Amino acid sequence: MLGIPLLSVAFLDFEASSLDPDSWPIEVGLSWIDHNLEVQTYHSLIKPVPEWSEHAWLPASAAVHNIPRRALDEAPDVTEVAEGLLKVLGGRIALSDAPPFERHWLDRLFTAASVTDQVTIEDFDAITLGAFSSHALDYLYEQLDLRKAPHRAGPDSARCATAWLAGLRSEEKQLWNC
């Protein structure tokens, strides 16, 4: 593996009310690889704040995520979710397969929670391509293809972390076979 320390990244995913410009986050997932080389995941539904427009809630999004709107009314509030996310992120760089969307929803969450912390979100593919050899990349992306995205934030972020771990193991195996 080149350049990026394994334990310095986490994999971020949001599910949202829609893809509209005024959409808001409904669920967050963050996964990382711990010191024991195991994937850990933090995830939470997010209770909407009154400032978030109900017009940005689309039933089609609910169907994709299988998260009914009423489930969000009992979810943790934005402050609890933002603080939990920052605690588990712990200074890691967040990787995402859709950075502009994740940035939008993270900013909406942090603004609603009055959080001023800055979180770096990098593109999953760009960082991954620079971090692994071609053999490990093939294996990593094969693992992603084998595990389809379930469109839930926790499992989606864990899917990316699991693929990275598979790429790392493939990289190590190649080194031992030389």
C-alpha cells in the first residue's frame, strides 16, 4: 500500500431525503478499519429539524432506503448524531464515493447542530487508486462488485471498508509471494 496509512481513513455515507438541492440527511454511516484489522461501523438515523423542508422528502427515497419518514421522528437529534460522528471519526480523513453529496449532507447536519468542526472528505476512487497496486485494486473493486450497495448508510460504508481491507490483504499476499 502506498502513501495513505490504513488507520487514518474512514468511509462515510449518508442517505438523504432526496437528491434535490434542499435535501437533508436521514442517516449517516461511518466505517473504519481498527488496529485488529476489523471493520467497525457507527451509524444512526437523524431526526429532521424544523428548518429542513418537508418538500425535500420524496417517497421514492424512502422506498430506496426502506426508511419510512415516521421512523425519523424517533431518531437521535442532529446534535447527538454530529457529536457521535465526530467522536468516532477522530481526525481520520473521510472517504466517499460521492463527495459532493456527502459534503452537502454533512454541512446540513453540522449547521443544524451548530458544529463548526471541519471534516475532510476525499474521493474514494482517487485515494484508492493511489493507495494500492494494480493487482490489489482489481481485487478490491471485485469485492465491491460482489457486495451490492444496500442503500443504508452503515452497511454501505462498511462495504467500502471491507473492500479496502480485502485490497490490503491482497497486497500483503502479493508481497509474501515475491
